Amino acid sequence: MADPKGFLNHGREVAKSRPVDVRLKDWNEVYVPGSLLPIISKQASRCMDCGIPFCHNGCPLGNLIPEWNDFAYREDWSAASERLHATNNFPEFTGRLCPAPCESACVLGINQPPVTIKNVEVSIIDKAWETGDVAPQAPERLSGKTVAVIGSGPAGLAAAQQLTRAGHTVAVYERADRIGGLLRYGIPEFKMEKRHINRRIEQMRAEGTRFRTGIEIGRDLKATDLKKRYDAIVIAAGATTARDLPVPGRELKGIYQAMEYLPLANKVQEGDFVAPPITAEGKHVIVIGGGDTGADCVGTAHRQGAASVTQLEIMPRPNDERNPVSQPWPTFPMLYKVTSAHEEGGERIYSVSTTHFEGDEDGNVQWLHLTEVEFIEGRLTPKPGTERKIPAQLVTLAMGFTGTDRENGLVDQFGLELDERGNIARDADFQTNVPGVYVAGDAGRGQSLIVWAIAEGRSAARGVDRFLTGGSELHAPIRPTDRSLMV
Ligand SMILES: Cc1cc2nc3c(=O)[nH]c(=O)nc-3n(C[C@H](O)[C@H](O)[C@H](O)COP(=O)(O)OP(=O)(O)OC[C@H]3O[C@@H](n4cnc5c(N)ncnc54)[C@H](O)[C@@H]3O)c2cc1C
Ligand code: SF4
């Protein structure tokens, strides 16, 4: 146990953010660099090393949280990093981006603010990179088996790293021009600087993983041809089909899917453009959808100099506090969140639905018409007399994703079965209906989180390893049906 009195002597203290007016002038991460390390040992000391650590269950990776809290408290960073990597390939991603369901399940959280688990995690891994503790782990011998991974998001990268380390020869195929999936082109630089992905890819290359960008399986290379070339395949192609808003005026210029808008801002940071081809500069921006993707559009629009930013959400405003009846501890509650993007300004309007868009004579969107809605007999119903219009010169749709891409032929060429939710169906080993073809991440689970994608990638890798060799030593934290603590 860290410090038996830690939780009595120290309150919860989180990472400090840079002032809003300073951070809006750049795209760097919002936190003050180096501000965590001086406080993190005390924060880790608040961990009570509970007999039953519910945080293990809260974390889909089963991260060994009390163990690395103890090492962080003692400032034994090397041991902490070893324990952290025992279950998580990429703690620098989760330590920055995870909504931390572990903290919702922390026992201290029953009657006190929970341990800052996510901040401890990111401090351990940042220190490990700084001190050179994150070395490549090339396999001692090769199995002679080959694996193709389709998609280079967190699920594909985790599966590829696990399988490479198990001795298989792994190639990752990615249709985009750079590796990383949504980590690269969805999540903005101010939430995670892309240098964190780049150095992991260098580590993976040094371990032997090969990367092939600019190749879309199904279009550029037939799935059936890929299958002939490799002993096993992991599909980690994400759930990239975006939900649309089929209301009158949707065809007007200036209305985009979030994933048409966000990647362009990321590409400016990569040096591909001087200015983004779609920009919020000087415009009244409306973001439709109240989730993470919407918040990323809000933060991006602020940095591009929007005249105003309004985020619309059809559901009612969530509660500030956990409802002990419907969302009791240790489940992950749906609470009102103030993300870093929301701290930076803009307005949020809840319980509204868009009825139509109105444009000017050149076909550019100018107004969004909405109505308030309320639940009547379990259905969201427009409230008569609440219709109004708000200025809208750039609209981004951030209403979620409906499943994996069906257009490129990947699903049909492999002959894959889908489940009732439209995701690629798999068995308990993450194998699809086609022997030797596995699926991990959003492609099989549906739109989810980075921590689940890594957990799926690790678990699918174990399935593949067993398929290729008859057994496996690889850590598999979850089964496909796991929905632990409702995240
Ligand atoms: C804007 C945005 C912000 C988000 N923010 C967060 C957050 O803060 N925290 C969090 O936990 N989660 C967040 N998420 C969710 C999270 O990013 C995803 O759950 C996660 O990335 C899924 O990982 P994946 O590897 O399954 O798929 P993806 O990351 O979607 O990667 C799939 C990859 O496969 C490639 N691909 C697809 N088809 C093919 C093909 N046929 N051939 C070759 N390549 C192909 C795609 O180009 C893509 O690179 C966010 C999502 C979005 C959209
Ligand atoms: S990966 Fe997420 S849930 Fe797991 S320990 Fe880290 S912050 Fe918590």
C-alpha cells in the first residue's frame, strides 16, 4: 500500500491547464507542461490498495492501478512503467484521452473525490519516455507466421504490437496517408500532440512491425488477395460511417460531417496545408451533437477564430452529480462534462432538434432552424411554439457513427457476417465467421473508446496467436461481449 494515511492527508489535485487566452493562440496540449510531476507522488499516495480494487473492473484493460500507484508514490518510475505496460500498450494515449471509468469505480470515490488515476498513468509514461525506459521489445525468435492488420487506430496498433512481440511477422495496412486512425485525424492536437503517436510507431518499427499507408483493403487490394498472402488477418477498420441529418437544406454549402472538418485542422498541424480548406474563421459555427466529437469541433472552431460557437444536443442536460439509484457507484455515470473546449467559451443548448437549414442565394448555409423537444411517453417530441432560428455559417455534424465502412467492399469480399447492430460479428476469440479473420475495436464493438480499442486489440491478438500456434501467453483483458460498468 502507498501511504496508509495518504487519502486522509491529501485532497484530490488534478493537472493544471494553461490560461484560456494563452492556449487558444496555439494548438499545443492544454495542460501546463511539467505541472503534474511535483504533485503526483502525493496524489498516488491517496490510493487505499483496497482488498477488492474496483478500479480494475472499471478499466477495460484491467490496469493494475494500486500496484503502479504504489510505485509512483515511492517514485520508482521504472517499476511503475513496467506494471503499467503489463496491461496497456499505449498509456500515453489513454492517460491523455480516456474518460477514466476507473475513477468512477474508485472506492475512495464513494465518499471523497477519487484518486487521480488517469493523471498518475500519464505521469508514469511521460517519465518513462523521458528516462529512456520505453525501449523496443523485439521478439527473440520468429514464428514464421504472417499477419495482416487492416487499420492503424488504437485497436490495430495494439494487436500489431502484441503479435509482433509474440514473434509473428506483422504488416499494418492503412488507407490514410499516416498511421494512427482517429488518434491521428479525429482527435485534435490540443487534446493529444501527434508526437506521441510518432514515437510509438518508431518503437513498433524497431520491434519489426511493418506499416503500409495509402492502401485501402477492398479498393486498392482485394480482401481475398490479402487473405492468400497472410496466415491470419485482424480487421481493425473502425466504425467510420457517420450518422447524417436528413432535413431540408442539408445539401447547402457549409454543412459538413465532423470527420470532414476535424482532419483538415490536424493536417495543418502536420504541415500539409498552410490554412485549413474548411475554416471557422469569422463564422457563426453550430456543432450538432453533444459528445466528444462535438467538443473537439468546438475547440477547433475557437482556435480558428470563430465569431461564435454553439453546440446543440437533442437530449436533456445531464446531471452534475451521480444519481445513486439509476447510476450507482461503481458504474460510469453520464454526467454534465465541462471539457477543456467548453472552458474556452461557446454556448451549449440542450433538448433541441434541428428542423431545417436556410441558405442564401449562392447556396451557402446561413440559418439553422430548431425546435425544443421533450420526452412524452418515452419519445422525444417537439414542443409547439418553440421554433426559432440561429445564425449558422459553418455547421458540423457530430452525431455518432453507425458502423464500419461498407462502401469499399472489405465486408463483402471477405464474406463477413454482421451482428444485429451492423458491426462485424465475432466469436469469443474475436474470430469472424471466416476462419483466420479476426476483428477488433470499433469495427466489431461499434463506436466506442480508445481504452476499449486497445483492450480489443490485445484480446484479438491472443485469439490470432492461438489460431497460429495452438496456444498463447498473450494477455487478453476482455471478451467481445464485455461492457463492464456500462462504458
Ligand atoms: C473526433 C473524435 C474524438 C474522439 N475522442 C475520444 C477521446 O477523447 N477519448 C476516447 O477514448 N475516445 C475518443 N474517440 C473514440 C476513439 O477515437 C475510437 O473509439 C477509437 O479510435 C477506435 O479505434 P479503432 O482502432 O477501432 O478505429 P479507428 O481509430 O477508427 O481506426 C480505424 C482505421 O482503419 C482505417 N481503415 C478503415 N478501413 C480500411 C481499409 N479498408 N483499409 C485500410 N485501412 C482502413 C481507417 O482509415 C482508420 O485509420 C473519439 C472519436 C472521434 C471521432
Ligand atoms: S486506461 Fe482509462 S480506465 Fe484504464 S486506468 Fe487508464 S484512465 Fe483509467
